[in-house]
Amino acid sequence: MIKNTVKELLISGQILQEVVLKGWVRTFRSNRFIALNDGSTIHNIQCVIDFENTSEETLKRITTGAAVCVKGTLLESQGKGQSLELQVLEIEILGDSNPDEYPIQPKKHSFEFLRENAHLRIRTNTFSAVMRVRSKLSFAVHKYFQDNGFNYVNTPIVTGSDAEGAGEMFRVTSFEDNKAPVTEDGKIDYTKDFFGKETNLTVSGQLEAEAYAMALGKVYTFGPTFRAENSNTTRHLAEFWMIEPEVAFMDLDGNMDLAEDFIKSVLTYVLEHCKDDLAFLDERFVQEEKAKPQLQRSEMSLLEKLKFVADNNFKRVSYTEAIDILRNSKPNKKKKFQYPINAWGADLQSEHERFLVEKHFKCPVILFDYPADIKAFYMRLNEDGKTVRAMDVLFPGIGEMVGGAQREERYDVLIAKMKAMHIDEKELWWYLDLRKFGTAVHSGFGLGFERLVQFTTGMGNIRDVIPFPRTPQNADF
């Protein structure tokens, strides 16, 4: 007999077939009914054993978390809650699970508790659903770019440059503790380090992706990035994955078109291919929202939010227009915003972004042409001399999802901006070369993959959408 999966059996609906299933016991009741799950689907399959012909020793070993192999016949279920069940002819215990020690019991656990048991939390319905959706989203990302002529580029994880200019990076060194050589002025001598210079874990693959876009035309990166930001919010991780396309000969309008089409495509894909998991997560989301105070509840269910983004045209609004809207809004006038909007030039917060999306425009929003002073050095300066060709895509319930820009392709302007922001030209000599040899208009954006997974699954904390979260004071597992 060929080993089957629970998903295959439930989809086929074919009864009276001899099957072999391997999986983990979710529950075992009345010494007869096993709820078996093998990770292929959110659904369990009920396995009915003949306890009179099963040894007492075997019955005692069928516990929550145990790995088992069952052989039997698939039949129409006589009970409620399932259409099919497996009449077990033979059962083998593959791996025992001590019920006194196994932490994932058939009851509701707090997410804090489950984070402390991240190696086992995937065995719960919520986390198995989240991670299957994450997997499908990852595939959808690659599928979109491959179908649209992009080349996948693996950019360095170890880098000598700070793409964001924020300085919050993890240092990479081969020096032993307290044994780093120093220069005459007492500073660490990185010329004697492994790479011969100071190096860090990357915060972005964008700069390297630009180099490849200027030869391959359309490229994208999808890999791990790191930020040493001491933040314990529900929206930040120290290690996360970034999606970063870069396209030559594309301006900001084309960049906005690409971001909108990309987001709609990947969300449409998971809506089609993750129906059972999303239905479960939608029900969980609705119940979670009911427990919140009335003013904090989402006006839409999870599935409604996903379809809201996938089906609606994104509204494009300049930063200047957005500031006028926010400044004259009721929440701002009544001092309901935690960060009041008083003047042009303010750096927008999540509360402002969500107001624009959820209350004012009631659709996804792309803001563009931000003040140069609050954006990165590589963004193209507009003719007004005070704004840059930047864009942010804003989502309901989360705020900023995508950040991007038309890149500054003019050598002299880029040099001037780097000097004004005290960025070392010698460190980025190769990046400047791109502006000297065949420069051209080009654009791209960055999308934090975990933030996309968080939005898609309705999870409230970003630590619950990555297998093993890395955050301040936490690098377990």
C-alpha cells in the first residue's frame, strides 16, 4: 500500500480504499477515536481503532503528540464532524510522547507560552495554518517575478555598506573577545579582521540589486536581512526576510504599477490556494476582534481585508495632499492622534497611515513625493529641491507595507546628497560607478515578507509569522 496524506484522502473522498497514514496524534478519546494530523492540511482525520483487539500496552502509548502509522480502510463516517473516517486494521507507534511532559496539550495556549515552545508550536492549528500560508506566499512571490521576466539575485548577507544609513547593524568579526588589535589612536584595527574592513549583516540587498538591474534589466532579491534595533514592538524583528525588486528604465509611476500588481497577484494566489487555512484563520481573527474594545476592532474580517486589497484599485496621493488631509481631520483637530500633524515635513506614523486607508479613502493608498529630509540618500530629488520620488504603499490594519523609490541616477546630485548626509563616498565607490557608466532611470521597492505574512494571516504579532523569531534578548532555538 502507498503512504497517503490526510489532505489527499479528504480531497479524493474515495471510500473503501486501503490506506496507510503516518502522522501525529492530536487527541485520543474513549480508547477508540484518534484525531490524526500529518501537517498536510488544517483538518484532522478520525481514525477508529478496535480497542478490544488492541493491546493495553499500545492503547497506553496512543497519547497527544505521539507519532503513529495506521493502516486501514477509508469509510463514510457514522459520526458528526467529519465526512470520512479511517477504520484501523493495524496501528504502530513510531514515537512516544510522554503526556506528563508534552507541552502542547489539546487546549488553548497563550501565544507567549507558544513562543517559549517555538519548536513545538507548529503542531497547533493556528501555527500550522500560518506556516502553510507563509510557504504558499513565498512560492507566489517567486512565481510572480519569474512569470514577469525578473532574474532572481542572491545579494550578500555580509556587507561593508549601510544601505539605509541608519547605523543599526550587527557587526561581523573574527576577532576574539577583548583581543581585537587597535591602531595608534586606540581604535579597532579592522584591516587585520577577516575581511580587512569593518563588516556587518545586511539591512537590505537593494544597492547590490541596483547593480544587477543595470545589466539584467529586471531583478529581485528575496532573502534574510538584519537590524540591530532595540525594539520590542509587535511589528519589529531583528532577523526578517525582504523582497526587493529593481528595474532599469522604470520611473516612479512604473514602480507604483509594479507594487500594486505584485501585491494583488500574491494575495489572489493565496486566496485561491489556501482556502481551508484562511477560513480557519478568518474565524480565529473574528473571535480575537470580538475580545477587543469596540473602538479597536477591525471593521472587516480577515478574508474581507484580503479581498479589499486584492480587488480595489490603490489610491495614489502625494505626501503634501496627505498632510493637508491629516491636518484638517477630526482626529487631529480633536487631538486624538498620539502624534499630532502640525506642519509639512512630519514623518507619518502608523496611526496616520491607517486613517488615510481605513477612514478617509477606504481603499489601499500609495503615498508619493516625500520630503527629502526624512528619506534615504539614494532617492531621486525632484525639481522642487525639497521632495524625492519616494513611495509607500499603505494597507488597512497595518499601515506601511511597501517602501520604494525612483533611484537617483544623476552622479553629481547623488554625490551632493551623500556629502550632505555624511555618507562616505569611498565606501560606496562602486555604487557611484553605476552613475558614471551607462546610468539610466531605475526604480525599486522593498517589502518585509513577515509583514505581508502578518497581514495575510491576521496575526497580531510579527513574532508569530516567522518560524523562530529573533528579537532583543531572544535568540533561542
